[in-house]
Amino acid sequence: MQRLRSILASGEESYPDAVKAVDELSREDIPTALDSISSTAGIRGLQWPEKNILNKLVNRWYEEDSEAALAWIQSLDHPGNRQFFLEQIASSMAIADVSKAVEFMETHFDASSSPVDFPNNLFDLAAKVNPDLLVRACALSIRKGSSGSAMLVQFPIDFDFAGCLGGFEDLAKRMQPGESISNMPSNLLSSWAKADPQAAYEWTTSIRKEEWASRLPFHFGVNDFFEGYAEASSPETYGNFVAEVLEIHQADPETLTDSWYALAAKSDTATIDSFLNAASREVPEASVIKSILSKSFACSGGSYDSLRSELFSRLSPEVRMEFLQESIALGNDNPGPFNDLARSMISLGYSEEELKSLLKQP
């Protein structure tokens, strides 16, 4: 045991020697080694070599005497420390049998503790089995006041996204107020958008006003759908899709906002051309642009600014001034983006005095 402590104290480059020292320990020495290493700075304060050694120690003990290892873990005072060791066992178990690992966590997991190093390999491996297992794995992280952390998952080609989201919907309906899921695939909706955009969009928009939907993480918003579909489609395909959404759902007041965010996800000139050509077949292009721009002022920076500037530049000088005057009459809570558009009017020959009058500046 002393040799193991000395090797770990010498730094990361001695990690291979520490692994050998672990193998040389007797089973009877393992509890002492676990206690000694984890008490150095507390598990949260340990560096990766020490954490990996703890992983190897507890997994070796569990393989040789699972009842004794679990009894030792349950005897620990700190719930976060208990959870850490359970996670190490589940993470190793998942490589051979992810269903067994999820069942292990469901049996032994302490829902009152805060996540430490949640075994993220559970999610990738569970997704390869079936959607239900992925939902069960994610359900392990339900907490009150959760941090909302998430991870990327490598979904198989034939993954049942609709079935998976149906499972999360059922789960959300059973959650208590104030509870949320801290570990969920951050790319679930965007990945579904690449596989079946129409189904993904319809599901996303259908849950907007559902009370239970607020219990799902922030990354289940329609913007994540747009980002996923924008990445997977051509400018022409994407522009036409956004125009189709605008046409079909034009009675929905949220659709214009959706269209703005959709274009911001793919704001190159070719996509804008495709969108405007399709959206202005029966409606004047200027009317389409003004409607979209009217929903843009809540956002600033990056693609939002460039998209707003390009759409504004496609209006005639007279219509630009008309749009600015209409916007002033309506008012907005974020004057910065509006003022940027107004100042661009100088390049069209408007004077500083005219702009000051328009913007009501001294």
C-alpha cells in the first residue's frame, strides 16, 4: 500500500506503475487503499490518476467479492462518495452488459446525492440497445434543482427517435414539480431532424404549450431542430422547408419567430434566396422580410446580426424607412439591433439629423 501511495505522489507519468501496484495488492488491502487515497483531498479534489486508481480498486474488489464491496460503499458517510464508487462499477459493467449496468444503477443509486462523474458511456451503449433503455439510464439523473448538464450520444442509424421521445414524454409527466433531468442527449432532437425533419418539427412544435414540456432540458427547443436540419440539408432544401413551414402555419403567431431562428441557423445568401423565392410566390417579398425582421430584435450577435443586416439590405430605401418607423411605433425591449439597422441608413444618403430625429436622440 505504501508503494502505491508513493507512486501516485510522483505524478501522472508514474500512472502505469501505479496500475501494476494495484494488481499486486491483496484483496484484504483494497479497503485500506480505497480509504487512504479517497481521504487525501476528498474524491472531488482528486486528479484523474487517483480517480482511475480508485476505479480499478473498487472494480477489482467488486469482481472478487461483490457483497463486501457494496457493503463497504454503503457504509460511507458522504452520499457523493457512495455514488462515485457505484458509478465506477456501473461504468465498467456497461462495457460487457449495459442492460445489467442500468439495472445495477436503478437498484443501488442514491437519488438524493448530487452527480459526481456520471458514467456517460451508459448513454451511448444504451442507445445501441433500444430507446427504452436510454430513457431508463437518463431517468437515473432526475433531481430537484438539477444542473441540466447533458452529453452527446452516437445514435445508431435505425434509432427510433419518436419512440425515445415518447419515453421522455411519459417520464416528464411523472416527474414532480421542481425536478429535472440532468443527463440527457443534447443532440437527440437535432439528430432526429437529420433523419426525419418533418416528424421532428411536428413533435417539437406540438409540445410547446404542454405543462410537462418545461421539465425537459433546454436543448429540446425548436432551435435545436433547426440547427440539426440546417446542418444536414442543402441551401435550396432548407430554404424551401422554412418557407413551407411559414406558409402552412402562418396563422400561428409563433411561426414568424420560428422562421427567424430557422434562417439564423443557416444564414448564407443561397439559403436566404431559396427561402424568399419560395415564401414570396403569393406574398410580396418585402412583406415577408418585414414580418421576419419584426421578430429579430430580441437577438444579437453572430449569425443574428448578419442575417438581420442582409434581410434589411434587400428592402428598398423607402421600405426600410417605413419598417423603422413602424418598429418605433410598436416599441421593443432591445434597442441595440434596431439602432444598428437605423445607422446603416447613412449609406443610403440619410443625414445624421434625419436619423437622430427618427431614433429620437438628442
